Amino acid sequence: MPDEHSQTTMAVDELQAIIQRCQILEEADFKGEDFNLFLVAGQKCLEDGYAAQLLEVIQNEKNKVIIKNMGWNLISPLVRCIFTYKEEDDKREHCLRILDQLAQLCNPKELFLGLLEQIEQTSGDQVCQTVMLLLQPLQTVLLKLQNKKAYSVGLSLAMIMNQLTPLPVPYTKQQIQEDKLGLCQCCNAVVDFAKPFVNEVVKNMEKSSEYHDMELKEELLKFCMKSLKYPLLTAQLEQLEGIEEHPFRHFATEIINILWNIRELIPLVFLHHKGKSPPWENQEFADIERKNSADSVACLSYLMFVQHFGIECFPVVFSPSYLLLCNMTHIEVLLKRTEESMLSKGLDLFESSLLRMEDNSLLHDYLEFRDFINVPQDLVKIMTLCPMEHLRKKSLSILQLFIDKFDTEGKYTLFRCLLKTSNHAGVEGYIIKNIKDQIHLSLTEYDNVWFTGHHLISLLDLVLSLPEGAETDLLQNSDRIMASLNLLRYLVIKDCESDNQTGVWTTLTKIEQNFLKPLRVGLNMSKAHYEAEIKNKKENRKEAHSSNTVCSVTVSGEKMPAMTTGMQLQVLHSALFTFDLIESVLARVEELIEVKIKAVMDENS
Amino acid sequence: MPWVQCLCQETMTTDEATKTEGEVQAVALTERGEDITPAQDRGVLKIIKRPGSEDESPMIGDKVYVHYKGKLANGKKFDSSRDRNEPFVFSLGKGQVIKAWDIGVATMKKGEICYLLCKPDYAYGSAGSAPKIPANATLFFEVELLDFKGEDLFEDGGIIRRIKRKGEGYSNPNEGATVEIHLEGFCGGSRFDCKDVKFIVGEGEDHDIPIGIDKALEKMQRGEHCILYLSPRYGFGEAGKPKYGIQANAELVYEVTLKSFEKAKESWEMDTKEKLEQAAVVKEKGTMYFKEGKYLQAVIQYGKIVSWLEMEYGLSEKESKASDSFLLAAFLNLAMCYLKLREYTKAVECCDKALGLDQDNEKGLYRRGEARLLMNEFELAKCDFQKVLEVNPQNKAAKSQISVCQKKTKEHNDRDRRIYANMFTKFAERDAKEAASKTGVERVAEKAACEKGLKTPGAEDEEAEGHV
């Protein structure tokens, strides 16, 4: 292959030529064109596969000054080259050694910028590969930097994290194991990269607390905050069977260790809501910063209280209600999201905070904090609107847990609030069932003022009523109406008119007026309407057998298959069945009331 | 009590002995500990290991600094502030810590070391505290009270609160709330005021009550009884209070009980009509305070107009006109107040907003000029005064201000030239760094590629311009 050989010699010769010319020059006399020639020649060597020769040139002691000044130029072609070779290729090995040599020999300031430029320019599938390739030399260079080290470390970490952030975070077990883009591996490599700098901060903190130490510490803190938001907030952090070292759990542990070592862990968890935000001139920046750190701190709290990372450093004297109060802010942040990873973290954090408390131990005063009213409303939103069933179920069970923790006055206030705000008959029915349970407790176990007497009556006003009188859509509200009727039935059976502990007998006329009467009217109207409709449909079917698709239903923008008349009839019948059910309970309640009143009247006469 | 000393010596011994020592302590506590629970149910037992150096105990709400060590009944240590190398800090009596601690630490004196034995009801109860505290655990603590201090309400040292009796619930009076309080005022140890009074938060001045009390009330709860230490800024300030014989810049101490309060309506609870009506009232009120030189109080009144009307949408044309005129007046007057209070940045902000409503407003331009002049932004100030002249060529004050600006600019330049002569190199370096953070690596890389050691000329120019 004479042709190829001559080309090679050309490339190497050119390099040798420029090297020889520069060897005799003083450092200060290198000119722009020398840099250029060196770059072109070096690049050609690499492209033509003569990495070994290039390595020799670089290692040559005589060329030290040249490499120190010009070597950083080669980073870009070098990285390009490395990715073209296969893992086991000797040439790749040579290239890697060149990279290593450059990290040792080059002027750190310039090499630093060269490396960072490479990281900045990579994108897509290559991000993790590039970052992992360059982390080691970058670390070497940063450790050698004399000036602006903290700033440079911060810039590197920020750049790396920014490049990683657009990548999708593996979520399922399979995705994590596969780690297609190398994100899991890369994150942990980045933590290792940061370690020497953490150690430096720790060492400095032990000595004194001077200004420039603060700078490096702040940069590391920023990195941790960023990591908490991405990838950790989006990652699946539950232990997974069959994965011994869960990469994100490992990453999380390391991040928390850094925070602990730089003594920022406890302040972050506890002092956050006192507004220790950096002074931004621009209000918009300040808001963004606050929002970002709210996400990060929420994730941190999840890691500590749910996954128990770093909990060994955590003071064990805080009261559970105070912990709930602190976490409530974070829970609210997480429950406002719609992504499964964040919602489930929010729910887990809420659950674990509540499980630390004893039943009935949360004072009603806490409801004066806005979060304590907002968060249950968020729960209701999740349980009624979230498309993921397991989250809907979980939020319902947590709502019950939340109710259970409050003292009776708290439960009372919470019920009132939820009845007024939920706008969902199912939830209202659920709350009404809870009210019934509380009344039962106060009648059978211990007396309390909130679920008997005048407080209860004012609550019953809310429960035993129809939102729009006789015109209320009974079908839509059937859950609520059934629960209300059951509650009323319970009251008239359990509480004798002579005792009237609950006060229900005193307010019976009002209940009759606001609830029973309009309900009866409403039932008659609805039944008549639906029966007429059924009759109509049946006649229509006979008449126009051909066009039996009359109505269409749209669910979240997608058209559902059209309903046939047969299906429509089925729906109408099931509505009638619901009305019958309501009617039968209503009749039973009325009968009970009548019997009891009659009994009392007989007694009196 | 010789056995206490014996315990002291024991704690000095090696870790080996800790477990047995722990048992000894627990036994001693059970046998001899004092029951410090209000219910006297032996839920928290205490033994003083080392008496305090001073007689004072912390009060509710105080920021308390302690070192502690906690163990389970089996002697297993579950927590220690010393392992973390820093004292544990919390607010006393606010339910931040387990009940046993709120009760126990409140009984301690400064410098005291004590042992506390806490029944589960006063600790983590049947729920425990995962992962360290099992259900129904009795906890043992050694606590050292290092220090405590009153709560610094605004974190500026201006108002220190110490609570004698805790209030109920968590809600506080807001600005504009009607409060009924009892107060006693002291200065230099003698009482100058004592009264029951009902007033509106923000208008205490009408009853010779300093602004600090208004501010503190917004952090108090119903029924709370506290002592407030006011710095002059939050007291009667430079003017003093001749009526009470109080000199300029006097430190004041108040004892206040918040008997009851009724919250003022929040902005979202009011309709436009109500807001406009009230705006007229508070504007009047603000002007009255302003004339009396009570600028802080005036700011509160004018501020209400802004909070009610600035974000009000869906107004009719007539309402909108009225609203704008209130807002304009409020911003202009706020700017004036802030000038008097020497808060120039805020003054500029208010002028900006006033000029946003009426871009040629003479007062707005003039006051912004004044504020900028006082902030040493001579060029900008000069622009403002020139604009004043464009609007009203007769404005003599503006004319003379322009010459002031020119004179100051020159003085400033001369001084700068001397001071900064040698500092350009430094600035240039800092600029380079900032430039790097802004435009990313490329620019820096370029720079580094071309030159080493040489400062970029661009940066130097910029810096110089800034000081002309």
C-alpha cells in the first residue's frame, strides 16, 4: 500500500515539521499560524489512524512546551476519533492515552475550556458517552487549576447537568437495567467526579470558613439541587427486586452524602420555607429559582422521610405534627404535578408523614395553615381526575388517613370544607359516610360536642339538602343522595326522639322541607322523564331501524364508539333502577320517622 | 446531693460504661426524678445533672440552643447533636419538638444539664418514628441548655419578642385588622404608658403607639401575652415622644396582651366599589400621617390602595379612571415617603409605576430624579430633570437640580479616576468571568485561543463607561 503509506508519512511529516520549527521557539513566540498548522497536522494524523505516532510525539520530553501550549487544540478531533473506533481497537486505546497525556501536560486553563466545549457540543445519544469519556481529564485539569477553581467546577457541573437534563430518565425495571443511553451510569460517574471537590470543601470547613471556600460549597450545593430535580424527582426510587445496586438509589445516597458533608442537609430540609433565597435583581429569576428549589427540596424530603436516605443524621426530637407541617409544602408542590413519578412521590411523602402520627392527635388549629386545606383538595382532584387507578385509590386511602389524624373539631372543619369544595358526588358521599361514622362514635363511645347538638345540625344542613332543589340531577348526585339518606336513616333509628342527642328531631321540619320533599318531587319527575324517554326510544326503534346511532360521546378529545339504541335503552334502564333504589330508602326513612313520631304521640296521649 | 456528682463523674468515663451508666440514670430518674408534667402523670421525669449558671429560663417562642444525646430503654443511642458537631436549635413551646422537650427545656436554666425520662405519650407514642424509634418507646435524654434568645420577629434585630403566655391557634391579625389590646410601655426602666385600647393595625400612631407594635401584632395570636423589645427604628425614632418625655432614639420595652381581633377583609373579599370607597378614606389618612412626618404609617395607608387596586380587572370606564387616579396619587406619595425614609430604590420603583400610568407626570419625574441623584446615578437623574423641563419649562427646581447633577458628576469622576486608577485590571478579569457565564464556552475559548494573559479590551471599555 505505497499510496497510503506516502499519505501517512505526509501527515506525520507535516506534524514533525511544525514541531521542529516550534521546538526552537520560546513559548511567547508561538504565532497564530503555528497553532493552526499544529491543529491541521495533528488532526490529519488522527484521521489517518496514526494515533500511536501522535502519542509518541506528545510523550516526547522535548515537545513539552509545545504540547503545553497547543495540545488542547487536539481535543475536538480526538473525541471524534475515539467514537469511530470499537471498544477493543488498539487505536482507541492510543487515543485514550493521548487524552490522558493531554490532561497531564496541557495548560489547564485552555484545556479546561477545550473539554467544556466538547461537552457543550455533544447532543442526543452521545451525551452520556462524551461526558463519561471526558470526566476524568476534566477532573485532572480542574484539580490543577489555580484561579477561579470554584467557578470552573460549578461551570462544569452545570454544563454537564444541562446536557443530561433533556434525556429521558429510565423508569421501569427493564429500562433501568438496559440503561440505553447510559444515563444511570453517567450520573454516578458525575458524582464520583465531584467527590474530590467535596472533600476539599470539607477539609476547608474544618480549618476555617473563609470566603472562597463558600464559593465552591455553593457550586456543589447548586449541583445537588439540580440533581434532586433531575434525574431524581423523575426517577423511580423504590427498591427493585433483582437489581442489587439500584443506580438512582445509589446516586441519591451520594447526593445526600454530599449535602450532609457540606453541612447543608438539615438547613435545606428545615429552613427552606423561611425564605433563604439568593438576592436576584430580576423578580422573574427569583421566582424561577424559588420554584426550582421547591421541586428539589420536595424531592429531598421524599428521599429522607420515605426512603430514609440520610435519616441517620436527622434529629430525632421533632414532633410528628411539625414534620407534617414542614412536609406539607413539599407535598403540595408534588401533588400539583401530573407526572406519575412526582404524584406518587407526593402521595408517599404524605402517607409516611401521616403514619408518624397517632389518630386524633392533629390539632384543628393546623387547618389555619393554607396547605392543610389546599392539600386535601389536591387529593380530591387526584382521586377524581387522575387517569392512573393506583394513584386514585392511594389518594383516597390517604384522605381517610388524614381525616383520622385530626381531633374531632379538625375532622368537623375538614368535612365542611370538603363538602363545599369537592364538586364531586362520589367524594361527597364518602365524606357523608365519614360523618355518619363520627356520629356513631360520639353516640356509642365518647361524647363530643362537634358531632352532636347544634354543631352537628349546622353540618347536617349541608349534608341533607339538594344543591338545586327538585331540579337537581339525581343520577349525577346519586352517590351523595344515597349516603345522605343512609345517614338520616341511621340517625332516626339510633337516636330516639326522647333523647334527641344529635338534635336531628328538632330540625326535622327543615330536613323535610330542604331535602325529603324536593327529593320526592325530583324522583317523580326524573322517573317520568326517563320512562317517557324509554317509551320514545322503543317506538323509534320500530320506526327507523336503519339509523340506530343517534348520539356520540367524546372522551378527552377522542370519539367513543357510537351508542346503539339498545345500549341507550340499557343506560336508561339502569338510571331507572337507581331511582328505584333511592326511592326505596327514602320510603324507609319516611316510614321510620312516621312510626317514631306516632310512638311518641301515643305515649303522650 | 452527692449522688448527682457521682453521676457526673460516671459520664466522664469511657464509652464502655455508657450502657450500664444509662441504666443507672434511668433507674435514678424513675426513683428520684421530678415529675414536671402539668398533668402530674409522671410522663416526663427530670433530674438536674449540673445546675445552670444563670437563673433565667427560656420563654415560649424563644430560639433555644441545646446539645443533647438520646437513648432508648435498651441503652441504644439513637441520636446525638454532638455527633453532628452542631447545637440543635428550635423554637420553644411551639410544638416543633416532642411534648417532653417543650415541657422539659422550658424548666431549664441557661447552662444547665439535665436528664429527661419521657413516656411514649410525651414522645412518639404508638406510632413511633421510623426508622429509629419503635412503637411505645420510653426515651431517655441528656440535654444541655447552651443558650436562648427572644424571637427576632423580622430578622433585623428591630423587634425581639418573648412570649409570657401563648395565644390560641395560628391565625394573626392582618394589616387593617381591628385589635383590642392591653399594653404597658417602658423606657429606661420606668413605665410611661399603660392602657387598654382598641385600634386598627397600622394606625397605632393615632393612640401614641409606635409602629413596632403594629408590626408585632401581625405575628401575635389571640390571647397572647408577650414582651416586645423595640429598637428606636420601630419605636419613636429620631423624633422621640415629648408627650411621654421620651428622647430621640430611645429603646423601648412593651408588654402587650392581644385580647381579641377581627381581621380586615383581604383584597379578594372586597368588590370594586368598596375598594374605591376605602381608597379615598385611606388616602386621606395617609396624607394626614405624611404631614405629621409619620412616613412609615403613611406607607401602610398608601400601600393599601396599591394592594387593592393595582391588580383589579374588569372595571367600568368610570371606575377605571377613578382607580388610576388613586393609584397615581398612591405611587407618587409612596415615592415621597420612601425619599423621606431614605429608601431610594423603593422610591424609584414607585415613580416607575406612577410614570407607567402617566408617562409625563412632572412629580413622578422629579421625584425619580431626586431618588437617583441620592443614589449617585447622576446621568439618569439628569435625564429625569431634563424631562421635567420638557413637561414644564417653568420648573426652576429642576433647573437647579440639573446643575447639581453636572457638578456631582464631575466631582465623582475626578474621585473615581483616582480611586479606580489601578483597579481596571481587576474589573476586566471579573468581567471576563461574567462574560463566560453568559455566553458559554465558545467566547471564552476563542479568547483563550487568541491571547493569554491579555485582558480583553471590550470588557475594559464597558467598565470605564459605567463610571463616566
